[in-house]
Amino acid sequence: MFKRTLSITLLSLLFVSCWKNKSPEDLIRLKEKFKSQVSTFENKKKNANKNVTKGLTSLNALKSALEDTKNEDKEFAKVYGDWEKVNKRVENLNKEYEDLKLKASNLFTAMEKQTNSLSDATAKKTLLSAITKAKTKYNGTLSNTAKAISKLRILHGDAVEVVKALEVAAALNSFDNINDQMKSIEGRVEGIMAELNVAVVESKKLYEKKITELGE
């Protein structure tokens, strides 16, 4: 019975929307922008993951080479350059995250405005409650995503420190401490990427289920 009432309410809401010229509550347009941003964020996350993995491979190769051969500045330059690329990917990922947050906020705001324009108090209350629940849950996901990106930045910084330390270690021929640092960095990558993947999954769920139920 509730689903039937909700469906009728939503159909009425859409009819009202169709009569408005240049309406700021254009849910279809905002939904598509949000969906597109989710896809973009997912691609950036994958690129960042590939770049971090490539950087770790390069770092491991450099460490092995230094243990067997003399220190060469060009090798350090190459690895340091790889980690600069990681930094760029992380910065791009953060930008896409900010865009994702903005588009989600715009979509929720539009739904709230359109719902508040309804004359049916019961329908308005039901829809606003559903929007609030979806918004609260998704804001939690966005907060966790920001934390994961921050961890990724720290990871990159730690890796650059290892590159610098390797040069000294090579001169001293002592790599024990570097081994521990490498293990720490490698051990954190999978967890951070998993946290970022949650953001992608939750964003898709929000679009495919909650937003579709509320906006169509």
C-alpha cells in the first residue's frame, strides 16, 4: 500500500516538474550528472591504484638493484619521478571526489526542494524522511572517502621518504630499516584502495536504488 501511495505521489511530482520552465529542480539532469561523476571517480580510483602499484614495483626494483650494485643518481630520479606521478593521480582523485560531493549535494537539495513544494503533507513527510536517511548514510561514505584519500597522500609521502633514505642506505650498505618501511607501505595499499572502492560501490547503490526510488 505504501509503495502504491509513494508511486502515485512521485508521478504527481513529476507532472508538476514537467510544467516548470527551466526548473532548478531538474532531477533527471542532476541524476545523470551524479551518475556520470560516480563513473569518473571510479576510473580515477582505478588509475590511482595502478599508479601506486607501479610505483611500488619500481621502488622494490630500485632497492634490489642497490643491494647488488653501486648507487646511481639516474635510478633515484626515475623512481622519484614515478612517485611524483602517484602524487598527481592522488590529487586528481581528490578533485573528482570534491566534484562527486558537490553533485550529490546538488541532487539531494533538488529533491528536497521539489518535495517541499508538495501540498500533500503525508507524502511530503514520507519523502523527506527517505531523503534524509539516504543523505545521512551517503555523507558518511563521503567522509570515509576523504579519510582514505588523506591516507593515500600520507602513503605517497612515506614512499618518497623511502626513496631518499635508500640513497643513504646504499652508501652505508645497510637496508634493514628500509625493509621495515617498505613492508609498512605495501601493507597499507590494499586497505586504502578497498576503502575507496566502498565509495564507488555505495555511490552506485545510491543512484541505482535510493535515488531512482525517490526521483522516478
